Amino acid sequence: SSPRRIALASAGSMSDDTSALVAALQASLSADASQRASAEEFLRSRSIQDGFLLRVLELAASDHVDAMTRQSAAVTFKNMVKKNWDPSEPDEVGAVKPVGTSEGEKTRCRGAIVGLMLRAPKLVSAQLSEALSIICAVDFPERWEGLLPELVQRLGSAGNRDFRDVAGVLTTANAIFKRYRGAMKTEELYKELKYVLDTFSKPLLELTLEVSAALDASGANVELTRQLLQCLRLICRVFYSLNSQELPEVFEDAMAEWMGVFHKFLTYQAPPGLASTDDDKASEADQLKAAVCDNINLYIEKNEEEFAPYLQQFVQDVWTLLMSTDLATNRDHLVTSGVKFLTTVASSVHHKLFESPDTLRQVCENIIIPNLQFRDEDEELFNDNHVEYIRRDLEGSDADTRRRGACELVKALTAKFPEHVTSAVTGYVSSLLAQYSADPKKFWKAKDAAIYLVMALTVRSKSLVKGATETNDLVNIIDFFNQHIAPELQAAKGASHAVVRADALKFLTMFRQQIPKTIAGPLLPAIVQLLAADENVVHSYAANCFERLLTVRDGPGVPRYVSGDIAPLSQQLYTNMFHAFTIPDSAENEYVMKCVMRVVAFSGADVKPVATICLQQLSGMLLELCKNPRNPTFAHYLFESVASLVKNVSNEAALMGQFEQLLFPAYQHVLTADVVEFTPYVFQLLAQMIESYPAGATLPESYMAIFPALLTPLMWDRRANVTPLVRLLKAYLTKNSQAIVASGHLQGVLGVFQKLVSSKAQDHQGFYILNSFVESLALDAWAPFLPTIWSILFQRQQTSRTPKFSRCLVVFTSALCVKHGPSSVMDSMNKVQQGIFDMILENVVAVDIVGVTGKTERKLTCVAALKFLTECPPVVDRPGAFAKLLSGVVQQCIKPDDDEPVGEDDDALLEELEANAGYAASYSKLTQGAVKEKDPVPDVVDVRRHVAETLARFSSQRPIASIVVQTPQEVQVALSEYCARVGARIQ
């Protein structure tokens, strides 16, 4: 069918509604914040009006408005689709589900979008393509059965195709089918894939063969050839998506045709006019060849047996291609894709293709060494864009760089031919090092290549926390380090090239587990000196190296380095770390800040002499950062550093007083200026500082002045605030409960509880507040509120029960029972409704106690349940209820014990720290400011013993053997076993 006509008048005769829409779209791009806000509110308020979404879509495709307005319309359309096409269920219990786009509007948009997208300019089309992908994720194929037939129709028929339209259709198909890559295998996914393959695979092959033939005939027509190559690249991407799960039968049947065209594309010689003139953009021919490499790499990985007949030809094709490809930056993607294919082959059962010494020599000389070289572009990045250089080199985002590809090929070959490859590569390393020794200033790139070759040859596996974890035994790491790395670290300033010093630091960081303290320890002063290096990469790598060394363990809980090892360096270390922040472009250097955090944490109490000076620096940086939060990782480590300082001096009242004076201005700025990125951190630090006050101490007025603001609803509307705010409220309740009760704020706290408990996502946080009441408040201070609390909880349990909510209800009930006795629970519940205690105990506690997790929570609920069983007459008088609750307790005991909590110096803590760096929309936990939870029943060490002894003691007064036999067999067996262990008997 013909593309949908646009029902928009010319600009001069637009309707008032359309004019208002155009004005709002233009204002949404304004530099004036108030204009933007007004425009966004206009668009938001109309976004659910029937017909509005289609009008925005049509405006994006209209030739009657300027390009910026069309782009704004396309972005607005995409955002509206994202929000309103399939609105998510509200989190708050009882809330009305948001109104989404009407079905009629959806049908009209689905009917129009493909045609409009194909005619739109490139930038607009890209936004509409994203919107189409979002719609497809919800509607395709069930509610959009016409999409694929429309795309096939728009591809045209043989001999009658417009290749610009073909490229647009293929771009759309690529956007739709991308989601199959890496998708979980499900019956629903395979059903959808079958439908797609049945409809699209044969037209795709026909199109491929026709475009391939047209390419042969395109001759010197550069523009047509460019279009054809673009189409073929898109075909390859669609091929990749449709084959990414497993080999479809329709592609297996046509494998000869597909592999034939892929071979042709890899060996295609583009006319000179198609060479790329952009240093950063690959030519169309190179883009196509890279896409083919991705496809054959997919086949060797997933369909090795079926692909085997074509393998040798493709290895030859890729080999020839790589041998003839120069070092230009715009050819990087082609080279990395080709090298990745050879690496996959080298790792597979077909690795013998590389086994001859001559082949290995050619691979090293013609593929590995050239692509490992430090190029002028790399040097420019090192000097002018250290952040990107480090991101690629240190953080592993260089998966698609030539150097990473060459290193991975070395690793793959070494794994299959360790002796041959080690011998060959060692020879090249020796040659490179000899070249460097002859003239270090001239041939520093040779040393750089040698170091990377040795790392590639030696590292067999690695992790973020430990560096190299498995190494090649044929390489003597210690000898190489002593001869070629340590001298670079100790060289006088300027004596070696900055890149080589950075490489040496990276080498030590990588092999920190393998290089013993006797060798690495004496180099710590040299690393501290390199923290003051002018080059951003060098002082960043020095900070990373020093920080990583402090994390090395020689066994669980056995740190290799102790605070005494760095104490003599303390003054120079802190001086150089804080000096690094004054070097241009390093004011927010996350590696140096992470080093500060680690050194402070590592020093423990030894940090006290420099704590105030250190905090002066950090608080000043914090105030400056508040003006423009840019780097979340840097900010996270800054707050971690502050938390670590607070932790290490918390028992020194005088120092804590100084800390409060230094930190409160920054806290006040964050809270009054509403710096949303930092409020969760400030709440955690405030909680940590309050928690540091000894029991019975009076909190300074400065803390209590903040308290009322914490209860305002706006604070709790932000998801990231909730967890730290709950901890902060708990800290206030623990340390200053009397003042909170006296000032009448308890009702406000209960308002927060009620808000949280109505949320399915945050209800557990509401229970944390209730549990704090139990732990910190005298019962008479909040007993009048208990019936209302129970009423809220029972209403939620009845109308919107979830397993998590029920478990939390069991834990709270248990905490109240253990602290104030079973009667406090029974009497307060029955004030809501007489007899409801029996119902809750039998239908909630007895049932959901088994699902409770966490060592402390499990123990608490078992102890409470025993109290209900043995101290609450109504339970004993109801044998059925008694048996049910007893079964729940024993079944909880039968479950395996939860793992012990992680120790402070355990590697897992380090991994958590790495994973959680940077603030997020959810919650950014400060590991250094973590609080240890109290055990509400410390007297009970062994729960199973406690069960046996308590029941035996109780049964001597009130026999229960006749009830025990009513429980399931597994309960009776377990109970007998517990009793036998302690010599107890249930009568």
C-alpha cells in the first residue's frame, strides 16, 4: 500500500492545536529552564489525549516544519511510546494504573510509522526506529501481524527495487530483530522466531543474491555501489540476529548460497572512489567485511560442525584480508572482527590449522606484532584524553581495539601450543627489548610492545579483584619483572618514557598476586613518587597500582600488606595523592580518590594524626563537587573516603566534633540545594555519625534540627533516598528516642511507615522502622499506636499479600514477642478484632515462618514461635494450631544454615565495592559506612538445641507428645534428633 498521507496543512494555515504543539516542541529545546519546564508540562498533560501521539508522529515526518522541530517531535514521540504504550503497574497498593495509549491510537500509529520512518531524514528516522523497537517489544508479532508482510512488500520485487527504500526497510528489520541476540531461550521466543523466519528468511536471501549481482554490475557508479554495500551490511546484521540463537533449518538448507556470497564480500575490491576520507569512519566496503567476519565468527562458535566445510576457505580469506590491511584508525573495526574470527578458530577443535611453526611465525610477524604496536593515535589519546585511554587500556573497554584483539589471539594460541608459542613470542620480546636497550628514547614503543606481549603470553585468567589468577608456567614473571619492570618504576623523572612507566605500573598491578612482598614492598616509595607524575595516565596508574596492592590477600583474612608497611610513607603518600587533584584534568580523578579511600580504610586508627587535615581536603572538594556533580564514580569514592575517616575516628569525641564542623556545611548545602545525586550519601553519613555516639549521650541540636525535614513526603518519593533515610531514622530512634517522643514526632515517623508499607517495592523498609520501634522505644511510648499499626498491616495482608510482605510481618511479630512477650502481641492484635490473633498465628506466622531467610531473622522467628507455643495459653489449648506452628518452627530448623556474614577483610567485600561504585537511581551503599546489625536474641546460640530444650521443659509441665505425633513425619524425625543430641525428652 502507498505510504500514509500526512494530514498537516502548510505552516501558514496550521490549526491552533498544531501551532501550540509546534511551539511546545520548539520551547522544549530552549536554553531557558522555565520555558523548557512549561513546554514539557504541556506535552506531558496532552500525551494521553486520544490522537495526540499520532499528531506528534506526523509532525516528525512533516516537511512543513523546520528540522529541529521535527527532531524534537521524533524524540517526544519515542519518549511517549516508552512511557505510555505499555505503562507498568503502579507500585503503590490500591493506586490506579496509569492511563496508557488507547488501542485505537496504537493501531493508527502502527499503520503509519513504517512509511513515515522510511521518508524521514536520517536523525528523525533513527528516533522513530527506536520507538518502533519499543512498540515491537510489546506488540510484535501478536498485535502487529501486518508488520513483517508490510516490510517484505516494501522491499520491492526482483528487478524493481529502490535501494534507498530497501536500506530503510532493512534498518527497520535490524532494529526489530536485534532483540534476539542474547535473548533467553523460551518457547515463546522460538515460536516468534519461527514466524519471523517463515516470513522473512527467503525474501532476505533473494534480496541478498539480487543485491550481490547488482554490485557486480554497478561498475564505476560510486553512489549506487555505496547504496548496495550499505544494504548488504544491513543484510549481514539481520542474518546475525536471525542466527544468534541457533542454526535455523532454512539457513542450513541455504548455507552454500550464504557462504558463497560471504566469501565474495570478503574478497571484494571496492573502486577507489569508495575509500573513506574520514579518519574515524570505515568505508562501506570495510563495514560490510567486518559484518561478514561477525557472521562467520558466530557460525564457528555456534555451528562448528555444519560450518566446517567452509572453514579453511574463510580462514584463508580473513588471513589475506588482515595481511593487506594497513594501520589506519578507520580500519580498526575490520581488523578486530577478523582477528576475533581467527582467535575463535584457534580456540576451537580446528586449532591445528595454526600448528606449523611457519604459520605461527607468520601470525606473529604479520598479524600480532603490527596490531600490538603503539600508534600515533594512541599517543595522542595518552596525552590529550587520558580518561578514554584509561577506559580502554585499564578498564577493559578495549574489547574492540587492535591491541586487545592481538593479545587475545596470543592467549588462544598459547593455550593450544604453549611451548611453541612461548618460544616464538619470547624471541620477539627479546628482539624488541634489545632494540629498546640500544636507544630507549627513540625505541620506547618497542619496550611498550614487549611488555604487552609478555602480559598476553603469561595471563591465562584474571579477575578484577585479584588481577592475574592463572599464569603460563613457561614464563618467569619474577625474572622479567626484576630485569625490565622494576628499573622503569625506579628510574629518575624523565629517564624513561611516560607510556613505559604506565606499562610498568600496569604490569605490577596485573601480577600483584604473583610478585612477592619482598620484591614489590621495596617499590612502594617509587609508586608513591609516581603519584606526583605530571602525566594524568601515570599518576592514575600509580594510584590504581598502590590501591590494588593493598587489597592483596595471602589467604582468607590474611592481608599481604599491613598498615605498618605504609606508615613510613604516610606523609608523602597523602601529600602526593592530594597534589594529584591539583594537576590539570585530574581534579576529579576517580583512581586517585579510590586510592585515598583505600589508604584511609587500610590505615585504621593510624589515620588519626592526619584525619583532620585529610577531611579538610575532602570536605572542600565535596563543597566544590556539589556545584556540579559530574563524575559519579569519583563522588562515590569521595563519600567512601569520608565514611572511612568517620569509622576510624568514631571513638574520639574531639575529632568527631571537628568532623561535624567540617562536614555540616556540605551536608546543609546538599539538603537545602537538593543535590539529588548526593542526598543518599549524606543520609548514610549522618546515620553513621549519629551511630558513633555512645549510649546515653545527648545528640547535639544540629542533628535534631534536621529531623523534622526528614519526615516530609518529598524526601521519601525518591527511591534512592528510602534505604539510607530508614537507616537514619533508625539511628535517631536508637540514640535519641526520648527526644523524638517528647517532641511529638512519633506520629510523623508512623506516617512514613504507612507510606512505605503501601508500596510493594518498599514495604520491607516500613517494617525496618517498626522493628526499630521494638528495639529502641519503651512499649508504653508507642503502645497506643499498635492497634492502628496492626490494622494497616492486616488490611495490606488481606488486599495485596506478597510472600515478602508476609515474611516481614512474621519477623516484626516475632521481634515484638521476643522483646515484650507474647501477650503484647496477642492483646494489641485483638484490640483490632477479637480473635484475630489466633487467625494470624495459624494462617500467617505458622505458614510463612518457613520462608524467612537470614541467620538472625530465622533465629528470632524460631525463638518467638517457641514463646507463642509455651507461654501463650490460647495456643496450647488448640492442638491443631499448636501442631501447625510447631511444624513451621521445625521445618525452618531443617533448612540448611545461612552462610556467615562476610568478614570485613574478605575478598567478597572488595568485589561488592567494585560493583557498586557510583550513584544510581536505586541506592548507592557506602561500604565503608556499613552498620552491623544487632542480634535480638544473643543468648540463643544453637536454635535446634533451644527448640529441644524449651519443648522438653514445657512438656514436663504440660505434656505435648500427643500433639507432636500430629505433625508431618519429617518434623517428628528432626525433633527426635534434636532431643537426642541434648539428652532431652518430650513428654
